Amino acid sequence: MLPCLVMQEVLEWGPNAVYLVQGLLGLSRLAVFVHFKDDLGLDPAAVAFYTSLSYLPWMIKPLYGFLSDTVPLFGYRRRSYLVLCGLLNCVCWLALAWTSPGVWATVTLLVLGSFSTACADVVADSIVVQLKAGSLQSLCWGSAAAGSVASAYFSGSLVHDHGPRTVFAVTALFPLLVSAAAAAIPEPRVLPEGKQTLAQAQESAAVQARALWAAVRHPAIYLPTLFVFSWQTVMTFFQTKQLGFSTEYLGQIRLVGALASLAGVGVYNYGLKATPLRTIFLWTALLGTGLGFTQLILITGTNLRFGISNEVFALADTTLLTVLGQVSFMPVLVLASRLCPEGVEATLFATLMSVLNAGGFTGQALGSALTTVFGVTSDDFGHLPQLVTFVTLCTLAPLPLLRLIPPASTLAAAEEHGRKDG
């Protein structure tokens, strides 16, 4: 019994390390923004567009999951992928730190780094769902939020005092934790002697594909993804150019956002776990829309008339919106991890996550396009109130589709079906 418990503890450490590193990689987010804005001289629409490209590797996560489930590397399905992903990510950040890349070179390195992070994320998720541990999924996202808190605490001051390149160099160290954690995962070799034959690989792939299709057709899997499409780079430009926020203060805003994300995980775990999905999505959408309009108060300076400084208002606004966003996100992740049948853990969970990330990419790309349409630039924020109003109202669009989300009883039955399949 004790060896089994120790093995499970080590298995749980692996995914948590991957998620912790994802949070720590947030150290570079502000540095990337400053590099695009100041070093490369890009406007808000261009920054939003180039940033959105880093979502692309996250949109094809099922491919990584399918490979991890069916094609072992060096005899391992999980460990070898994590080691290689950590090394590639490290190289990408070092290249950004030691060279002077132009726009497309920067984008290429960011996309490659994003690819390695996404691939490691898939492998970590496969371990989580293999253990059928919804609580572990929450813990992993708590680890990511904790990493975000740690990185946000230092990000602003590091960029302000040492510039983006130093931040990129420090960031390069974090992915090595993924490689180190992978080495500790107790995973048996798939084929201790010899290699997997082509026929074996084809047969395994066919079985995986059939199981994946059977699972992904369940409405409890695909319908919740309709409610996670959301959109904001232009507000950061406004805060720096119009309100005069320093990079150090932007780092403090990121710190508050990371703490709020951690609080959101806690709110869901300890207060809303038994709440039906429909109820959570309805109220987070309504409250999120209402709070989204509070950005107009900051843009128009109304908060100053009531004696509330721009800095304090921005911090409070970030806190509330981040908690709401995390609360609406957690139930989908936990549900998906419990529904995955054995054998396609990485692929199925990655499929759901790809839809979520496609929403992120779509939101960023549309935000870039709308910024151009409304005529908002790095020097002209005259139409920013109209842009914020339009985008905030768009968040209400999915509400008529709430009835498509299965009721709580259906979700419970689906979870039981997933256990039987596993």
C-alpha cells in the first residue's frame, strides 16, 4: 500500500510542476508586451494580433494528446515528451534573451515556446485524468495560480529595472523544472525490448480514435465549450500611455490578478462545487458583463470625481473580473477530467482544451480587428468607450444557448458512464 501511495504522490507532483511552471512563465508576459510596444514600436492592434498567434499551438492540442497516447518516445508515453518540451521551451527563451529578434522572429520563438508549453500541458492533463482526480485538476490550477502570483510579484520591477531581455533569460530557467519533474515520474516502459511495430501503432491509433469519437460526442463534453469564448490588449496601452501607469505598477496589477485567480479556485472548490453548470454560467456571465462596464468609469475618469484613484480602481476591477472568470472556468475542467475514458485521457482532454484556446485566439484576433475598426491607436483613445461597450455586450451572446447545457442529473450520469468506460 505504501509504495502505491508514494507512486501516486510522485505522479501528482509531475502535473503540478507543469502547471506551476505555466504560472511562472507569466513572468515574461509584461516583458513581451514591452518588447512589442517599445522595442519594436507596434500599435495596440498589431500587439493584439501578434500575441494571439501564440494561441495557435494550443488549438491543436488533440494532436499532441493523440501522439502521447499512441506513439511512445524512447519507450515512454509521458516522461520523454515532458523532458523534450522543457528543453525546447528553455532554448526559445534564451534565444529571445541573447539575440535581437525582429517582429516575425519574436513571434516564431514565442509560438515555439507556446508549442512546448501546450504539449507539456497535454501530458500533465493525461496524468490527471488517468488518476480520475477532479480535485487534482483543481489543485493543478491552484499551482498555476500560485506560479502566477510568484511571477507577477517580480515581473513589473524586473522589466522596469533590467528590461525585457533579462526577464526572458530568467524565464528560460523555469521550463527546466518540467524536465526535472519528468525524470521523477515512475512510468514503466511501453516496450522494454525492441520498438513498436507499424502495425501495432496503426491498431492502437484506430482504437484510440474510436474511443475518442465515442466520448467527444457526449453533450456533457462539447456543449459547455460554447460558454468560454471571451476576449484585451488595448486597455494596457491606455493604462500606460493615457493614465501613465509604469511597468512596475502593471506588474502589481498582474500580481493582484494572480491572487484573484487563486481566490477564484478557492471560491469554486469550497463554495460552488455542487452548483449546477447552468447556474454558474448564467450568473458569471451577467455579473461579468456588469463589471465589464466598470472599465468605462476608468476610461472616462468618473472614478476621480468620487475620490478613487486610477490605480486603486484598476486593481479592484481586475480582482473582481479575474475571480469571476476563474469560477466559470473551473467546473468545465473538473467535469472533463472525470468524464475521460481510459486510453484516450490526453487526447480527449486536449480536445476540450483546444476549443477553449480557440476561443482565446478568436477573442484576441477579433479584439485586434475591432481595435482597428473603432480607430483606437496607441495615441488616440477617443473611441475606446465605444469599443469597450461593444465588446462587453458581446459577452451576453451565448446566454440563449444555456438550455443546451445538460442538467446536473445528466452530468452525473455522464460521469458514471466515464468511470465505467475507464
